[in-house]
Amino acid sequence: MKLKLPLGLKSYEKLKRENYYAVDKTLMIKDFLERGNEVTMITRPRKFGKTINMSMMAEFFDITKDSKDIFEGTNIMKTEYASQMNQYPTIFLSFANAKGVIENIINVIKEELLSKYDQFSYVFQNLSEFEIHSYNLIKKELMDTENKSLLVSDGLSFLMEQLEKYYNKRVMVFIDDYDVPFIESYKQEKYEKIWQTLHNMLHSAFKTSNSLQYGMLVGMQRVGKSSIFSGLNNLYVCTVKDWEYSQYFGFSEEETKSLLEYYELSLNEEVKQMYDGYRFADLEIYNPWSIINYASRKKLEPYWVNTSSNKMIRKAMAMRDRSFDRDYENLIRLGTIKTFVRMETSFYEVNTDASLWGLFINAGYLTIDEIISERDSIYSLRIPNEEVQKEFQKLTAD
């Protein structure tokens, strides 16, 4: 019996223990440890493996688990870093469900933090009088779903401190879809309501806390240093134009070929034209969501573009000016365009043509074909493949 295809799977433990097909990305752990950046942010388009990679990282380091069978035979176990497995207290947060009205966004963040307080309840058994007071205030705020404010700025850092004290080891922190609350609040024009508390929470956890070993955040968009990460000078950012971690998101041609052949399909020109075409740094990358769906259904259909309502992009397009339209027309006519792109911030922070092009790149609707001038941020852009082509035209035609 063939291995199952991991359609929409989010748990690395389930991927490995329940006979799913797995592309080995475990050397990401080696790179993470060797680089030694205190806080790393990685931006990639949706459905390119961010969640499963964060789950993998958390599974590997989590001191409360025994993950030998999960990582048996993987590439990381052939390195000296195998000894780091299950050696750190680890917090894994996801803001993926922080969507909808602003009240729901706030409650999802509260519930996510509260679940970690419940998970690690044993570390709160021997608190000082001052710590008991702090703990009670935090728990009360997290449990109050009727209060639509979000005041637990030190909720994450306090948990980190208690974990370090309990295990006498500093803490690994992984946050998946960190940018979802900002994207969702931006859609509702209530960005500022979310901004301040998350700024304070992440700043206290990643900048001022002495309990942090390493942290990693992943999302689709970068929220600029000028806002939420102001003062966080230990942040190392990796976008689609950077070589660091570029091979760990999406499938290489070799990985795609192996997967398709396992399911008795071939990597022909039609498949390449439909799902290939992304470039992360100098690597040619296939859309993993589309490849997995194609292997399952064996039909060349636009799987990836049907996974999102694209409200954020549509709202951004409604705010574009004529200069963007001129460049867009050249893109459609010539198949490529050379333009100034702003990647260091998000479109909902700085509304310019350059940041709108950056939004399209981060969202996966465009890819960088060539870096013309890194210093001047001038890039050659193109639509990656046929799957995206029609959707891109629809977005800009609306």
C-alpha cells in the first residue's frame, strides 16, 4: 500500500507516524542551529510548507517529548545536531485562526496563549508571592473572553521565564502565521488595535527576555521593523530573495520528480508550465500544494489559487494608482517587468507601488526572475506559471 498524501496536514508528528509521504526538510534544523540567529523571520507564500516546518522544528526541540522514532532515518539524524533533539523547553504558537471580526482575532490570541499556560501548568507550582500575582493577572485576562481588549503583553515572556526556571534551560519559541492578526485587522481598518499589544508581547519575549534561546516566526508578509519590531535589532529576516532557508519551502525539481514518480506520474512539460516557475534566491521551486493535489487527483487544475479569498490583495489593488497600472500592462504585454520593489515592509504599513509589488511577490502571485540591483531594490519580475496567470489577471481586472 502506498503512503498517503499529506493534503492539508499540519502536524509533523502525524505526518511521520501515520504513514504519509514526507519530503525530508530536516536539515533546516541544522541550518537553524548553525546560523545561531537569536530571532529569525521567514516569509513565504501560503501553502508552501511553513506550518509543517514549524511543527517539525517544535517537535525536534521539545524537551517534553521523545521524538526518536519520528526522526529516525531523516537527514538531521546523520549530523552532530541529532544530540540536540528534545533538549529544550519549547513553545509553539499559531495565529492561523486569528481571523474574522476584531473580537474573534483577540479571543483566538488569548486562547492560544491560554492553551500554553494549561499545557505547562506544572511549571507554576512553586511561584513567589510576586509571581503568583503576575500569574493570576495574566490568567484572568486570558480567560476573560467578554473583555474585547488584549492586555497580556507579558503573557509570553512570563511563561518563558517559568519554563527556564523549571528546566534550567532557555526556551525555543516558534510562531506560525504571526502576520495573520495584522492582515485580518488591516482588512477591517482596525490595525492599530492589534498592533500595540502584539508589539509589546513580541518585544518582551524576543528582545528583553533573558529566557530566550532562539525564536522563529513565519508568515506570508513581513511586518516592518518600523512598527511591530521596532527596537528588535536581533531580528534576522529571510524573504524569497534570500538564499538562507530557500530550499526548505516548496519542492525542488528533484523532490517533485520523486514524488510524482512514486504515485505513477511523470514530471512533463505540462506539469512544469502549470506548477513550476517560482524562484527562491537562485533555486527553482515548485508549488507543493498544487503538486500534492495533482498527485492525488491526477488532473492539471488550479489547486493553489482556489485556497484563498485574497481579500487583502483585492483591497490593496483597489488602492493602487495609475503608475502601477502602467507597469502591470507592461508585465502582461512583455511577460516580465523591471521595477522598484520594497520587501522590507508590508503594503498595509506603506502604501506605495513598490510595496504593492512586494505584496504580490510575498503572496506568490509574482516571482523574482532576476535581481537587477540589490542596492537600489530593482528587480525583474514575472508571473510564475499558468496556474497563477489567470488568477493574476482576474485580480487586476476587478
